[in-house]
Amino acid sequence: MMEGEMLTIRVPASTANLGPGFDSVGLALSLYLTVEAERAGQWEVVPESSCLEGLPGDGRHLIVQAAKMAAEYYSADLPPCILRVKSEIPLARGLGSSGAAIVAGIELADSLCGLELSRHEKLSLAARIEGHPDNVGASLFGGLAIGYQAGEEVLAAAFHDLAFEVLAAVPQEELLTKESRGALPASLTHQESVQAGAAANLLIAALLQGDYELAGRMMHKDQYHQPYRRKIVPHLAMIEQKAAALGVFGTALSGAGPAVVCFCSPEKGDEAAEGLSRMLPQMDVLRLAIDQKGSTVSRHAVSGR
């Protein structure tokens, strides 16, 4: 990025797992993190959304930290910037806010340092920082992203032909990923692993075939995390039991929670959103589309402020 230029980075939110796709399946959503970056003498992060207030305003911010890690990995010099950050993504609700920040940081380093990274190179970096490829893969690629990570190896495939809407029921309370992961067992038996893997495989096949009823059944057959997290997210079971009557074909805990996502055809969207809002008056019900583009970066001249 040259002096007098501004970068605008836009990264979609994501929902991960979709039930049995634990730590490997993500879906990009139409909520966005937007970062405007200009060269400056030192790092400064200016929050322009109320949900971002209280986060570090300097080089300790996650976006800057991710940018520094990416630059260091490629032995590049990262010039400081002032970042103006807006976010529509609720924090600590399971909708990929940290994954979006990591992707934004990598896009920032790629542009500032002229790295010219491919999306798969960005994914490899992002997954190493985040610890798993599901949220960051969806935020980078858009659509449905399926990832694999083992040590330094990160692989992914993305699909963009899914035709359904997502309703996110978002509680007021936060749930930190660390706390949610603490509810999980240390291991599964071989038979449990086989059944859990089969549910994940059939979930993906059903989604790609457009058999959404079958996909919804597989979401409910997860054995990796939802049976254990229902204890700390009590509204999940209630939504699972009642959402089908509203036209929802599938329900899943979004990432580590506490948000719950419901999937429906576009023609059922109005009915389902209204029904969920009545059923969950204490929660925000967000009617979302699947983002198909993933992260984007644009350059333009700095205008007077």
C-alpha cells in the first residue's frame, strides 16, 4: 500500500461445525467485519462499532497480531497503520468474530507487504493462528468450506451453490470458546468415532445434493460436541425440538455457542424468523444469507475526513 492510499478489508462472519462437522466445516454468513487501513507512524485501532469498545487500541489488537504473525512468517516488514474497524458480528457468540479478525489481519499483511498470497496460503496461516480451519476457511472462501488440519498441513474445499437461508438466534450472554471446549470429553470410543464421522460425511453429501431434510437429520446426530454442550447451552435443545414446526430443516449450535443457527428455504424465511422471535423474545434473531465471496480487499485514495 502506497502513501495516500487506503485499504478496505471486508470479511464475512461464519458459523462452524453445522453439527457433526466439528472443527472442519464452516459456512460464511452475511454479517461483516470491515477494516479501513491507512499508513501511520504507529499502530492505532479505532473502534467504530459499539461492540468493539474495550478491545486493545494498539498493536495488541487481534487484527494487528495476526498481521504481524503473517509478516513474520514470510520475513516481511510490516509498516504500522491506523485501522478503523466496524463490525456487525456479535463477539463471543459463536459467529466467527475472532476468525474474521485473523483473516482481516492476514489480508492486511498480504496487501501492506506485497506478499501476493493465494487463498490457500492465507488459509494455512489463518488455521495455524486460529487452531482449526472451519471459521477462517469460510471467511476466506465464502460459501461452505470444508477443511482438514494436521500439524502444518492445511487443506480445504469450498462450495458456493447452496440455496438456503440461515437464522441465527443470538443470546445476550457471551460464551467463551475456552469454557465451551471444557465441556467436551477427552476421547471417544472407536465405534463412537466411526458413527460421528459417518454423520459428518452424510451431512456434506446431503448439503451438496440439496437434500436439506437429510442434512438436518445429520446435524442432530452429532456426537462430537453438541451432546456435551447442551448442558451449558440449555436453549439449544428447546430450539431443536420446536424449530421444525416453523419450517426449519436443520438446527445446530453455532461454533462453540451460545448462538444457535437454524436453516430454512428462502420461502420459509419470513415464517421461521417471526416464529423464532416469538419463541425467543430475549434473543436477537438475525435473518442471514450465505456470503458467497469471502474476504475482499479494495484500494482507493485517501479522502479528507
